[in-house]
Amino acid sequence: MSCRKIRTMMSAYVDEELTGVEMMEVRSHAYSCRNCGHELEEMARLKRLLSEMPPPEPSEFMAEKIMASVRASDHVVHPRLQVRWTVLAGGVAAIAAGYAIATVYRTTADPMQTVDRIEPTIDLRQDRAYAVGGDPFAGAPMVVPVSR
Amino acid sequence: MIGAIVRQKTAISERDIALFEKLFKESHKQAFGLACRMTGNCSEAEDLLQEAYVRAYRFFDRYDRSLPFASWLYRIMTNAYIDSVRKKNRLRMLSFSQSTHEAPAGFDFADPEASPEYALMRNALDDTVQAGLLSLPVEFRLAVLLADVEGLAYEEISEIMQTSIGTVRSRIHRGRQRLREYLVKKNPNKYAEMMS
């Protein structure tokens, strides 16, 4: 194997990331080739030098500061909206019932007047919910915020 | 006001918060060391670490419990760091293109040894080696640090850096070669001393 090829394998050799056969090839070449042997030795020392660098110590308050940021982020991270379907269904039912009662009432009170039908719908906006339907008396759109 | 129908669901459950805090306690010192060497600046390292843990917390439900937390955190941290370096480079290029019109002779390329951030590291790290690390392209620096300082296997590094093992191997090799060239060029006597 050429010196050039062996040199591309030297880092992986010192990291023990070669196959057994490749490890033997590099070792055997480095033993017989003085330049490659020297380079391999330098590579191993450089790795040792880096691994022995003393680890910097964090400041006394760093951990506390980071965890405080993490906890604070809990309230501002993208909220995942979770629909409470039972309450939602209740809102729809309430509007529908109100609409039906009012229609009957209007029909009884003034059989000559018709009511425009506006289907109740639900509109989810950000973290709020609205039940949207039609005002059975005036026929105007009706938006009811549904909240706790 | 939070509605009755729609409510904000917190990112993770109470039980997971306790687990996250435990993993934080176990990992933050080591992660800080890596961040310092990545950035060459302990103050910037704290900001980077904070960003990484906030992101980790936010996406904690995606963390595979069967894998080491540190590897997952390092992946987040390296991504955040590479993003910030690219952003800085874009700003620098923008600044450069503007300065060519205004003051062409005044533009100064970053010299890791001349920066005030570098001065902050002098007491904590070997200055020449740290300056050499900072002179490396960011991908080479990260690969060398993960292999030599963290002692990770190429497979783990490839997962953290989201690249192939072949690329990791090449980055580490070229990174070490460049680091050695830097040390020989900048301080041949010290390099000889270090290698003796």
C-alpha cells in the first residue's frame, strides 16, 4: 500500500475505526516507513493532547439560569391546541337548540315572517374558540365565545 | 384567557419534566466544555447551551429514550451552532459587500487570536491549541472535538452531525492535519514541545 493511501487511514487508525486487516496494514507500513511512522506518532500525540485538555468549568449560576430559561420557555413554546370535544359539542348543541326554539317562537309569533337559515359553525382562532351561528331573530351572524 | 374548548397543552408531562431535569444535571457540565471549545468563548458557550436545552425541552417528546441523551443534545447543539455560524458569515459577507462601497481598506477578517472572546479562553484552555481549533472550518472542528474531546465513535458522530461515516472520517482526518499545520506554523517550538 502506498504512503499516500496509508496517510489517509492514519486518523482512523488512531481512533481504532479501521478493520482488523486495515489496522495491521497501517501498523506494518508505519513500522517499515520512517516518515509514515513519524506521522502516525504525531497524529496519536495530537489526539492525546486534545483529549487531555482540561475541561472548562461552568459558572456557579449557569445551571440555574439555563433551567429557568427552559421552564420559562414552557409558557411560550408553540402551543399545541387540544380541543375539548365534549364542550365543543355542547356549544354547537346550545346554539342549534337556541336557533330551533327561536325559529319556533318566531313562527308562532308571526307566521308571516321567515327567518334566514345560517348553519351553526365553529371557528377556532389561536387559543380561543367561538361558536358561530345565525341570530334567529335578526338573521345576523352571531359569534359566541365559548370559555371556561 | 384560555378557552374552555381549547387549552394549551404543555410540551411535556410532569413526569418527563423530572426526567429532563435529571438528564440536564447529568449532562450540562460536559456539554458546556464542548460548547466552550466549539465557540472559543465561555459566554457564547452558555448562550449556545441555553438554546440547545430549550430546543431539547421543546422537542423532548421526540427524544428516543433508548439512546444516550448527550448524543441527542449534541446533535441539537451542533445544529444550533452551525446555524449561528452561517448566519454570522452571511452578515459578514453583507458587511463586506457594503464596505467595498464605503471603506474597502477597512474590512478586517476574523483572527481567532486577536478576538476579545479568545482572550477570555486564555485561562481555561491551552491558547495555541484552542486558537488552532477555532481556525478550522466549523464542520472539521466539530468532528475533531467530538472524536478527541468527547471520545465518541465515528458512528455516533455521524448521527450527531447527520452525515455519513465516510464524511466523518474525512473531516476528522483533514481537521487534524490542518490543526497540526496551524500549530507548526504559529508556534513551532511549542508544537515540538507538545509532541515530545
